[in-house]
Amino acid sequence: MKAALNLFDFSQKVNYRTEILAGLTVAMTMIPESLSFAILAGFPPLVGLYAAFIMGLVTAVFGGRPGLISGGAGATVIVLIALMKSHGLEYVFGAIALAGVLQIIVGLLKLGKFIRLVPQPVMFGFVNGLAIIIFMSQLEQFKMSANGQTEWLTGTPFLIMAGLVALTIAILVLLPKVTKKIPASLVAIAVVFAIVTFFNIDTKQVEDIASVSGSLPPFHIPDIPLNLETLQVILPYALIMAAVGLTEGLLTLNLVDEITGTKGNSNRECVAQGGANILNGFFFGMGGCPMIAQTLVNLSAGSRARLSGIVAALTILVIILVGAPVIGKLPMAALTGVMIMVAIGTFEWASLRIFKRMPKSDIFVMIVVTLITVFLHNLALAVLIGVIISALVFAWDNAKRIRARKHVDENGVKHYNIYGPLFFGSVTNFSEKFDVANDPAEIIIDFADSRVVDMSAIEALNALTNRYHIVGKTVRLQHLSPACIALLKNAEAIIDVNILEDPLYMVTEKS
């Protein structure tokens, strides 16, 4: 019993009212988004709601931290659109299940920790790009379809939509200044719903997007051939979906860590997300990952436990089964207003305040990641490019820092005291610091304040040794770290070394 309490985090003090109200609010904001992305990808609308229920429940119970909300996210769905068009829904379900297997493997191998390698400018760019995407997607609610074409609302319909959105935003801004006992998002949705219903206002509703009525998610084995050809078709999509889901999920987990001042478990989140996606593949769900917008709605409503995520998932299931007639009447204006405020809250305004004080390289990285996120909707690619650029900048900066102090002792031996890491980026500068032609018969290269990092560094030492060997001179390497000694010992086939004591290497004259 105690283990179960710990699993649900009920062993800690939980504000049940806050958690339940937050869960209800999250469910209200998740429904239209899940439906919209399902329709965008060409899936049946209920496939989106099933994903919201399955992802939400599994990750709320087994995920890496309380407060994190998962569902049928657009970031992962976008990956599957091409597969849906080329091979159909059954192959999509197969790819989703395979992506789940890959995510579980990542979690079991404890690879989730590598999210720490994402620099802060990349985080800024990712979050800002996502905020812009959330905001831009809400503008679609100001459009209507007519005669097979989508047009902007005009006249009275536009004014009604804009007025209701403005009212929602006003409640979200002003109510927390009066009381925080009830989530402002839920109050705003309820007030706008009441006004539209009482005055019989003609405006876009949830049911105008798609029907939300259905049954329990049915068990279903994807109807695809189990052979190598099928694997070749679905594996690329599964890999990309797994990468996108884990990237967005772990970045969102880090963001929640910062907001709440607590620490989540990234590997546990990978396993939970993978398990949920496997279930999606076999229960008609479109798959997904943690959703930053709904997570921020949850946190802003005061949730800090797992209960809100469980309530949100079960609420979606109840709506599918019995609540569709009511939920279908919810004004899209209210949900649009909530999501606009989420977008505003998601944007890292601090990144603009420190913009002028950031290094130019960090500014460039942040802008690149933001643009890729906004225009390509590929979060994994955006983060990967951002990390690569940051790594190259770091390598370039460290390459310039290697230097050597030189002196000749009383025995006529010349010493080169090396400072800074010796790696692929600094080997050229390193090699240029030696005067092979004019040096004495013996030199010592002291690495007390340096480190041999990679095979490029070993090859540089080998090349330097050969240059001195050609002119009949001896090179000694001193004060290498244990890690450097191990690296050089493993490379004895490349460089001729003798291990001396404490720790001392001699590169001998070659016969």
C-alpha cells in the first residue's frame, strides 16, 4: 500500500481540490488541440482523443515527474503525416509502437541524462519557438472553411470571436489578483461558455472541429506484414518520432524542474513515454509526448502532483464516452484565449532582457533554433543543430586557448609547459609552437596544466615525435593525467611510448 502511495505521490501533501480543478482545465485545453492535430494528419478525430487519454494516464502514473502532462502532441504527429499518405493508418500504428520500443530502450540504457548537453541558448530558442507556434496555431481559430477554402472571419463573426477571446484573456489576467483558489483558466472557460449559451451567441464551437463521441479505445493489432520490408518502411519514421518525442519531453521536464525547483527522472520519463506509445499503437492512439502548453496550464493552475494528470486523462475518457454533447458546445474562443495566454507565459522574456549581454554566438544559436522550430516544426532538428553549433563554438574557443611556456634548464634541456586541452580543434596551434630545427637534443613537453583528449591529439603527438626523430632528437612527455595515460597506452600501435613512473611518458628515438 505504501508503494502505491509513493507511486501516485500521495505520500506528500496534496491539495486535492487544486489538483482536480487543474486536471479539468488541462482536459479542456487538450481536447481541441488533439482533435486539430489528428485532422491535420488525416487521422480519424477519435485517434487524437485516444492518444490524449492513453499518453496522459500512463505518463501521469509512471512518468518521470509530477506536474508533467502528456498527450497527442503535434510535434510527433507531424512526423507521421508522410507515412499516413504513403502507406495508411495501419503502418502509422506500427511506427508508433516501434517508436515506443525505441524510447524504452533509451530509458533502460539511462541515456536520458544526455539532455544535460543542451545549452541554455538552445533551451531559450526551443521554448521561444514553441511559444510562437502555440500562438500562431490559435490564429487558425479566426478562420472559417467555405466552399472548400479557408478564409479569415470578417464582420460580426470576427468581432464576436475577438470579443470572447479578449474576455477570456481579461479573466485570466485579473482573476489571479483577486483569488488563486480556483484556476483562472477553468473560470474563464466556464464564464464564456455561460455567456454564449445564455445569449445564444453564434460562434465556433468544439463540435465544429470534429465529433468527440466514441467508445473505449479498442484493442487492435496493426494490420501490417511482419517482414523486413515493413521494418524498412516504418523504422525511419519510428526513429524520428522517438527522437522528437524524447527531445520535447526531456526539455519540457527540465523546464518543469526549473519552474518547480525540484528534480525529475529523465530515464523514467523515457520508459513511461515509450510504454504509452506502445499502447497507442495497439489501442488506436496517434501517439504523443509531453506537451509544454498543457504542462504550463497545469502548473499555472497550481498543480504539483500526479493527480491532475490522472484527472485530465480520465476526464477525456469520460467526455469520449458520455460528455460529448456538452463539451461539443464549448466555445473555441475560450480555449483560444487560454492557449494565447499559455503562449505568452511560455515565451522566455528573460532572453530578450539579456539579449544585448549574451555572447554573439549564443544569440545566433538562440535565433537559429527559434527559426527552425517555427518554420520547420522539427523540434529534434532544431535542438540538434543548436547543440552542434554550440559545440563547434566551444571547440573553437578552446582551440585558441592552448599555449606553451618555454625555457631551457641548466642541463640544456628545453621545456614546453602546455596550457589548455589538446584535441582536434587545437592540434594545429599546438604543432606551431615547437621549433624543431633550433631546439636542443632533448626536449620535455609538460602536460601538468593540459590534457590529451582524443585521437587527433595522439596523432599530433605522433607527428611531432616523428619531426624530432628525423633530426635525431628525443621528446619526453611529462605529467599526463591517468586518463591521458590510458588513452596513449591504448594507442601504442600508433605512437611509440614507454611508460615511466609518476606519471611520466618517454617518446623514444625510433630505430
